[in-house]
Amino acid sequence: MSVDKVAQLRRATVWTVIITVLHFLLTTQSHSLHWLHILLAGLFLVPVLIAAVAFETRGGIIAAAAVSIVYLLHLLWSWRDSPLANPDQYAWLAIYPIVGVVAGDLVRVANERQRQRDEALIKSRQTEMINGITGLLTAVNVRDEATVVHSHRVADLATSIGGKIGFDGRTLSDLHLAALVHDIGKAGIPDVILFKHGPLDDEQMATMREHVDIAVSMLQKIPGTDAIARLVAQHHESPDGNGYPCGLTTDEIDPAAAVLRVADVYSALTEERPYHRAMSPEEALGAMVNLAGTELEAGALAALGTIVQGGPAESPVGDRCERIPEASS
């Protein structure tokens, strides 16, 4: 139950208690106070309406039943020997449930229409976001088709890892889209660096690392990409704080971004690149497992091992000192 609904339930209860107490305290012997009895009977509709707004038809019916019982007890107790007791007071016992049902149903219809409007708006924004992302990928593909092919591989693998870990549907969707666009910032990297054969020098590596900020800047121009941009911004961060661009540590890195990094590194290692040969799946996992907990998140890496070879990633004997080559992935 939401905090707002708990507050509404508390408010309806308070109204019911106060009105009930006043009913039983009010004398039934004076004609001059009879209008107060009528007013208090009508005020019992307040908690019924509050419950109907908070819980729709069910809330209206339950509240109506509760106040009807209370009001009936009041009539049987307070008016049992009084000449002022009128049969028409019993009509409230029918009015309360009628109002509860009608009010609850009206709220239900209004809420359903609001939900439909919200869903339509979300779908519209999702479509706009997808179209924007598709446009970016198309533009990158014209210049660097290999990057787009790599991104699709990363997206599929990252989604599989996220599913193995237990991410919910929304997180998996954000992760998949983030993986598709994690390298779009390379569109802003000069050709001499992006397509260089061999390792990059320090200055060139610094320029290459700018692709993260460039990608985030491109995504920020597309409405609805905040969650995706956050994952892209963190996909080169390391658990030990030696990643970039912000040097975040484990607790600061989004778990989905950690999964994206593992999928990105594995895909890069198993692809032919100008600066290294393509590794086999076993070689790539062997190189990566040495970095579990430092450069790569251990849980995501274990899930990758399960997906790739049907079990946790294990480092082969004699390969303990191998490091992942610093790549532009």
C-alpha cells in the first residue's frame, strides 16, 4: 500500500471515529439539536468519499459498510426510547452504500482513463526516443560500421547477463538501449585515432576517452534518455576506481553499467581489432577473470562465464598475469 493510500485510510478512520463519538455524545432529548443529528448522519459520507477516492469501488463499499454498521448501532442505542426517532433516519443505511459504489466507480473510471493517457504518453516518448537512437546509430554506421556491429553484439550479451543476474524488464530495456549507443561518441573522434593500427599514445588515448562524454552529450538531446545516458556515462568505470571518466567505485557504479562494461570488454576481446587479434571465448574469459573485483564487477563476470561456457569464468594456468589490453572499446 502506498504512503498516500495509507494517509487517506488514516484520514477516513479519523473522520469516522470523530463523527461516531459526536453521535453517541449528542443528546437525543432536545428538538433544537435534532439538526445536528441530521448533519452528523450526512457527514458519514465524508469517510466514504475519502475511501472511494483512495481505493476506488472496493474502498467505497467497505467504508460504506463500516459507517452503516456504526450508524445502525447509534440508532439502536441512542434512539431506542426516544420520541424523536424517525424512520427516515434509517434511509441513510441505504444512502451510504449507494454513494460508496457510485463514487468508487466514478473514481475507477477516471483513474483508468488517466492510466490510458499516461500509457499513451509513455509510448509516444518511447517511440520518439527509439527514433532518435536509431538516427544516431544510422549516422555512426555510415562512418564506422564495425562499431555498430560491435554495439549490437554487446547489447545482446549485456541483456543476457542482466537476465541471468535477475534485472527487471525496465532495467533490461535500458541496458539493451544503452549498449546499442555506448560507442556513438566515436563519431566525434578523428579518423587518425579511431582507425589507427597499433596502440594509441597517451594523448591519443585521452582523446579516445572523450567518446564517453560525446555520447552522453548526444543522448541528452533526445528526450527520455536520462537512464540510458547514465549507463553510457559509467560503462568505462571500474570497481577499484581506476576507470574513467569520473573514477567511480563499486558502490557508485550503476549495476547495469557494470554489466555493460563486462559485455563490452568481452565483445572487444573476441573481435578482430587493428591493435589486437581476436581471442577465443576461453582466452577472453581467462584474461578477464584476473580483473574480477578490480576492473570488472565479479557478479557480472560470473554470469558471463555461465553464459559463454556453462559455468563460472576460470583463469587458465599460466595466464595469471595477463591483462586486458587497453582498447578503444
